[in-house]
Amino acid sequence: MNGLCDDIRTSFRGQLLYGEPLSRHTSLKVGGPADIFAVPEDVDDLRNLLQLLKADGTPWLIIGGGYNLLVRDGGFRGAVITLKKLDRIENHNGLLYAESGVSNQALAIFARDNGLAGLEFLVGIPGSLGGALCMNAGAHGGETFDRVSSVDILNCGIREKCEKMSLNYGYRRLQLGDNKIIISAEFSCLQDGREAITARMDDCLRRRRESQKVALPNAGSFFKNPAGQMVWRLIDEAGLRGCSVGGAQVSEVHTNFLVNRGGATAADFLELAALIKKRVLEKSGLLLEEEVRIVGDDRY
Ligand SMILES: Cc1cc2nc3c(=O)[nH]c(=O)nc-3n(C[C@H](O)[C@H](O)[C@H](O)COP(=O)(O)OP(=O)(O)OC[C@H]3O[C@@H](n4cnc5c(N)ncnc54)[C@H](O)[C@@H]3O)c2cc1C
């Protein structure tokens, strides 16, 4: 690792932090340290970093805004990389190009300002485009992949343009494959007036304000809805509203939101999630699947 750090210091142009607590980069505010935390300046800088990590045998993990992540208390042995500097958005005659570090909100606003419709629902979903594509994030009847036409993926240092048809995606998932990184995406949007788009965005934000008044740190919906069921109802029917383990609690406001009511550890969230799965299985016969991605050193 020492030799690696010297190599990175010499040739990497972006920001580098060592032993960086990942609780600073996740909306749940839990997670131990990453050995290396890197913010590449651009795609070439990312490529160079990946080469150095590969030569050293050091594992790496890409994160976006950390709004859908539960990082274990052991942190991450290796390099955590965030692409927030990849933040270009362009309108190519109605074909919208955006890099993966662009925030969902910025993308929705850019689309509106260019009279491009179909991305309004993204305005209230926290996080980056990379995370939204990886999760096929959605709300109010829309999903990220609805208007995607292609996604650029970095695969072993080679940038490949993948047409939407070739990608395996579904409800809150994209089957990306190991060691692949989303660099950008193109969206084919519909033309519409700015006022009509603004009205739909405002409606999305209003509905969110009404249904998700959760003030404490959270990661949005913790579990996926089983087919034809609302998971918040299943958790409620299992009598778990307000239930807590350490500092982790089932929100009193929205039972599919697990909140950090202060001082929670990742272990608290993992234990609470296991309890919820057990109780819902007993009560409803359904095995819940986490929507939140659980990553990091599993010795803790
Ligand atoms: C208050 C709140 C409300 C929310 N509401 C919604 C909602 O309405 N709908 C919804 O779908 N989600 C919702 N979420 C969850 C979250 O906002 C989304 O899942 C979002 O898309 C996560 O983006 P992110 O950039 O934070 O990704 P992260 O959480 O950082 O990462 C998510 C996954 O994507 C991977 N990833 C990120 N970027 C890349 C990349 N460039 N290449 C490869 N892999 C990558 C990570 O490794 C990880 O596996 C909500 C969360 C909160 C806190």
C-alpha cells in the first residue's frame, strides 16, 4: 500500500484522502474509514488511478452521493472513488448528454431549461446520475431508464457505448457486471414547454414533501416493494413502526425509511434490517430484499 500511495501521489491529479470516514459520504451517516478516498479530475485521471490500483491488487468501489448506501463499520479496505468531478451536461439537438457525477436535480433542471421533458421525477431524488442509473431510481411513475438511449461504461480501461437494448435493468436495478463504471448517459427526451415541465416538477416535489417528511438521516426506501405490495404497509402490519436497535430506528413517519436518530452504527442498521425481515416473513410470508446497497468490510 505504501508504494501504491507514492505512485498515486505522483501521478494522480485529483483529490486524495487517507483513512477517510465514509460516514461523511453517506446519508445514513454511518460507515467506517476507506483506506483511500479519491476524487478523479476526469476520465483519464480515473483510468490512471484504476491502472495503479490494479497493478497493486487493491480493490476499489465507486460511489455516487451515498444516498443509497449502508457502509459497514469496518469501512472499505481499498480505494473508494467518487466521480463528482465528471459533471458535464450538454444538449445535442434534443439528445441530452450527462456525465455520471451530475446531480439528479441538476439534470432535471437542465432538461427543463432546454424544454426537454421526461426527467421531471428526478428533481427530488437525491444523488448522482451514476447512482440513479445503477439503481434505476424512480418515483411518481417514472424511472431513470425510461428515457435513456445509451450508457457509456468504462470496462478494463476501455470506454464502451452500450445501447439501452443491450442493458439488463429492471425495478431498482441494473446488472452492470464486475468492475464496470458508468461514465455518462444519453437521454432522448420529448420536447415540451418550460411551464408545463416546471408544473410537473413542482408536483413531484409537493408529493414528496407530503409523503416523506422524514427529518432524520436516512437512505430513502430501505427495502424494495415486493410485487403488488407496499413494503411500508408490511412493516407497519408487523408492528414495527418506531422500533429501534441502538441508534437505528424504523421511522415513525414512513416505515420503509430507517433513520439514524443519533449515534447509530452500521451494525445497528444491519440488526434492525434483519429483525424487520424476520418479522415480516413471519407475519406476511414475504422475504424482503434490501434496496439499499450494503458494502464494506464484513468482519464488522
Ligand atoms: C430522502 C431520500 C429520498 C429518496 N427517494 C428516492 C426515490 O424516490 N426513488 C429512488 O429510486 N431512490 C430514492 N432514494 C435513494 C437514492 O437517492 C437513489 O438510489 C440514488 O439514485 C442514489 O444515488 P447516489 O449517487 O447517492 O448513489 P450511491 O448511493 O452512492 O450508490 C448507489 C449504487 O450505485 C453504484 N454507483 C454509483 N455511481 C456509479 C457509477 N458511476 N458507476 C458504477 N456504479 C455506480 C454504487 O457502487 C452503489 O452500488 C432516496 C434517498 C433519500 C436519502
